[in-house]
Amino acid sequence: MNGIKKILIVEDSPTQAMKLQMTLESKEYQVFHGENGIKALEILETKEIPDLIISDIIMPEMDGYAFCNKVKANEKFRDIPVILLTQLSNPEDVIMGLQAGADNFISKPYTEEFLFERINDILLNQEIRRRSPNLDIAVEIYFGGQKYKLNSNRLQILDLLLSTYYNAIHKNKELEDKNEELKRLHKELKRNNIQLKKLDEEKNHLLGIAAHDLRSPLGNIAGYIDLLEYSLPENSVDGQEEIFSTLKLMTNHLLTMISDVLDYSKITAGKLSISKEEFDLIPFLDQAIKLNNILGAKKKILVHKEYDSRTILLNADKNKLKQVMDNLLSNAFKYSEMHTNVFVMVKQEGAKVIITVKDQGKGIPKDEVGKLFKPFTTTSVKSTAGEISTGLGLVSVKKVIETHGGEIWVESEVGQGSSFSFSLPLITS
């Protein structure tokens, strides 16, 4: 292949044409460009005959198949090898290329290395065939129920079939490379997940240590506040009782938050232990309401109890269920306005009991309900008296209920309030 080889590219996209031209010129090919089949035929008539034509298929005015047909029908140009650029997404592409007399396919997208390999092979074969006898034939075939007349000679058909096979090999290599890349990314993702899990475990361990170390001194502070409040003289300064009551409330809030963090750290570490005992649910609920009603009383909130039975036996962890009720009741009070109502309802359904805590508070937007049982996540709804939350309480509640073989769910409407319900299995005789 002596001398500078000339290539005619037929491409309607200016961007694609410029990219292909610059690629070919980087290997010192002389390049002509026609933006469609008609323009390319004009170039063939007015410029030097190229050594090779590279043509897109889908173009306005005259597409790549029609252009190739015109080239192969002209005695002057018929020996110029024609490469068709195609997606090869349809088997009929090959048949239509054979009908048009094309010499080769290159499927898009392609690499520069692949393009130059094909060009080099085609130009070498062209030189060899110039010394071979003429093998022109016309063949009629049926494909997909249609009859086609192929204008390619045997060598062109062989080239086309080989180019199709070569394209398949090239695409297979690309798929293998992508598969190796996916394997590498999978291994990297696995390593990252292991590292993240380790960091998460360390974080939860530190949270547990910090919460544990804070709970003891806060418990002592709460005890001293109770002692000082009890020791107040009858003629104490106005407002002192309210100050102590506020201090007590704030300390209890902090203790609750720390308990939430401790519970969460235990749950994520898989250390949530359940110690079951048999007890009557009704007096248990009465006691839980009484202990939590301090906050409700401050807001003049009335608690209504609706039990469909006076004796309901459970086999459960009493302390863990107390945490559940403390959380649901305190939330009901936190997000309720003054002079509203909270309802605690109990209903037996077959082999399970359903406990519901319903308030008349602000309610939760539907698109935020999914956040309720996710750690360190809070909704846009704010408590009515500035009470604080860790975003962990309901996470622990859900885990405790599920560990007991029950379920928890929420129904809420903005402006109407929320109902938190959970089920527990009853003792079966």
C-alpha cells in the first residue's frame, strides 16, 4: 500500500463527519467528505477516485444503500471498496448491504483501533484482488420470506460475512471487558460495604458507651432535683416549684433520649434480649398511662381508655413493652395541643391483641410517614411545646414489637392526628 491513500466519507452529521475525518487524517489518509449520497457522487465525478469509501446508512436525499448501489452500478467506481457504518441491530442490514454490493460493515460504536484494522485489511485485500480474475455473479436468495437479488461477487460476499463475524468478535470482546469491569466494581463495592459495616459497628459502640456514661450522672441529677423539690419550705419564693418542675421535665427528656440511644445501639449490635413473663395487659396499661400522664396533665390533655376486655393475658417482656408504651404515649402528648384528647384502645382479634394510641395532634404528611421507623430521621412536624427527639424511639419500638412476633403500623392525617397501633400474640391455652 504505497503512497497516501484517499478515503471518501459520506456522513450527514457534521459532528460525526469531523470526528471521523480527524481520526483518519491522524493516520495520514487524505479525506474527502460528502454530506449525503448525492453530494458524494458529485465528489466521485469531480475529484480523484478514492481508494476506499466509508458511508453512513441513514442520510437525507440518498441513503447509504442507494449510494452504494449507484457506486457499484458505475463501471468507473465499482471496484472501490465500500464500508457501511451500521448498528447491525437488524439481520436485514446484512442482506440489504449484499443487495447494494457493499464490501464491508463496521458496527457503531467502534474504536479507532478497530476502524484502522478493518481499513488496513480491506485495502490489502483490494490489492490482492486486483491481480485475481473477475468473479462477478448475480445471486437470488430468500431471507425472512422475501426474495433478494445480491449484486456482490463471491469475494465481496465473503468479505461481508467475515466483517460481520469480525464485528461480532469485536462486540464480544467489548462485552468481556465490560464484564471484567463489573466484576472489579462488584469486588470494590463488597470491600466498601464491609468497611462501612465496620465503621457503623464502631459508631454504634461509641454511641452506646457515650449514652451509658451520660445516663448515670443524669440519673443522679434527677434524684437531687427530687430531693431539693421535696425539701422546699412551705414559704418558698414564688416560682420555685415551677422551676423545679421544669428542671425535672428537662432531665427526664434527656434521660429518655439517652435510653433511646442505648436501645438503638443494642438493637444494631444484635444484643436486644427479651425476658418474657406472664402478666395481665390491662393493669399494665393503666400503670403506664398514670406514669406518663405528667406531661399530658401539663397540657390539660385528657386520656380516654377503651378496653374491650378487663383481663388479657400476655407472655412478654414487661420492661420492653413499658418502653414501647412510654414512647407512644410521650409522642402523643408531645405532638398534641392544649385541651385535646388521647385515646388508648385495646381490641382482641383472634389469637392476637391490638393496642392503639390515638391523638388529636398535628398529624403527619403522607410522604413523611415512611421516615418514622428509620434511625436518626425526624419528620417536619414539630412538638407543640418544644420537646426534643432523637429520631430513634420508634426504631426501637418497632424492633421490640417484631421481636415479640407482632407488627406496628401508623395511620395519620394532617390536622386530625395520628394513630399508632401494634399487635401482640395472646397466650394460647
